[in-house]
Amino acid sequence: MGLPNVSGDFSSEMDVDAFRRLFPLRFYERHLVESIRPDARPLGRARDTTLALGAVTSTDGSALAKIGLTTMLAAIKMEVMTPSIETPDEGCIAIDFHMPPICSPLVRPGRPAEAEPVVSKQLCDTILSSGMINMKELSLISGKAAWMAYLDIYCLDADGALFDAALLSAVAAFSHLQIPVVSMNDDGRVVIISEEHQEGKDPVNKEKRKLTLSSIPFSLTSILHKKYILADPTAEEESIMDTLVTVVLDSSGRLVSLYKPGGTVLAYTSAIQDCIALTRQRVKELRNILDEAVSGMEVD
């Protein structure tokens, strides 16, 4: 593919990689004119996506999600807590998103990444507002004991669309989650008991069980640049074209949230509608990928 003309017309004598580094926006715009991206994807296509459930055996639920090179590891640990007075029949969920220095050269040791609290808040708002989890299912004894689910998501490779991959890993981890068996000890406290120590105990819940998930949320982040919409951007694309729109739909197609953190391009109604249409297609893909991963675990 030829290089675009620039002032001085020295692009024809320049190496493609050098031109990409020196004039990244012009390099991309040359591809966009032909409705293709440098990685050969059409503008509306997401990267290859994979899911692996049960990636961390020491947790109660875990999943490894990959969208292109972006990689997220989600792990859930369950603990018994005393429910609040306001919600005596409900449990709680705590979500933390982590970006260790290994995930990107932009993340410095000893300094938390700027995206950490933003993605954590987005994940918490999305999971709670979607109604995916009925908090009453996390109750053990009304007013006395309930489950606290600690969800930690670790970004192992940050190559764009971090929220999409983090949400997918979180949903997959909850799909894999098995709630432990608990019993009442001599002090009247509810404690978790291991499988080898269940004999002679009077369990509060008879066996491990899964949560009933409904209205599962999936997301797609897109870039708006002039008249173009690029689905599932890479980190390079995000650094060059700064207007992002993230649409979250649940498995039934209901709009859960729409997030646009600034940017130089105005999000007109037609552009938002196009982003939602792309997300609907993506939800079907992600739903199938999740179902296949869950079915694979059941067979194993």
C-alpha cells in the first residue's frame, strides 16, 4: 500500500515503519480511506477473542479473557460477612481493577495507573446496574450472615479496549463461580468448611452452588474519527484518535450504559446509533464465546 503525500513529498523515500512512527495519524487515515486498518481488520470488526474458565484454581471463580493482545485475569474470592442493617437479606460485591507494570510500558512501578480507578468504577456500576446478580442469592442467614464476593481483575497486557476485556473476564469469572459450603461453628458463627472436613458438620448450604446470572452485560468500545467508526481499538489507535465511545448492552439487547469520556469528535445521534448496532453484533459473538467456555467446563 502506498504512502500518503506529505509536505516535501519525502514519504516515497521513507520506510513504512518510520512513516508510521513519525506520522501515525496520516498513516491510519490512508488506511481508513480504503475502509481497512493496518492490522487488516475492517473498521467494524473486533479482534479475535478467547475465554478460559478456571484459570486460578485457588479461587472460587476465575477466568482469563483475551481480546487481541489485551489480556485480563479475573479471580473471585468469597468471604462470609455480616450484612448491613439496610439490606439484611443481601450480600455484597467488591471490585478492584489492577494494572501492574508488566501490562504496559506506560505503567510505572510504584505509581498506580490512571485507568485503574476509572475502570474499577465502570465495572462496579455496570455489574450492579445491569441486574446480572441477584444480591439476595448471596444471603446466608437473614441479618446475620451473607457473602462478600471480592472480584480482582488483573490486566496482563494492555493493548486497548481495557474495559471490554475486563468486563468479559468479570462476567466469565461469575459464570465459573462456585459458592463454598458453610456451617455454623460452636460460637454461632458461619464459617467456610472445606470438602474434606464436611463430615460431622451441619452445613448451612448443603453443597457448592452456582449463581443464577441474568441480563449479562457485554460491551464494545469504538473510536470516532471524522466520518469513521473503528470498533475494538488497539492501544495505538486509542493514542492517535482520542474520541472513545463505550456501549454496554445486556444479553437481551437492553442498553445498560453509554460512556464517552470527552474527546474532540462530537457524538451525533447517527454515530451513537451506529455504535449501538455494532455492539448488538458483538454481544451475539461474546455470548456464544461465553456459552462455549461454560459448556467446555461442564464437559471437563
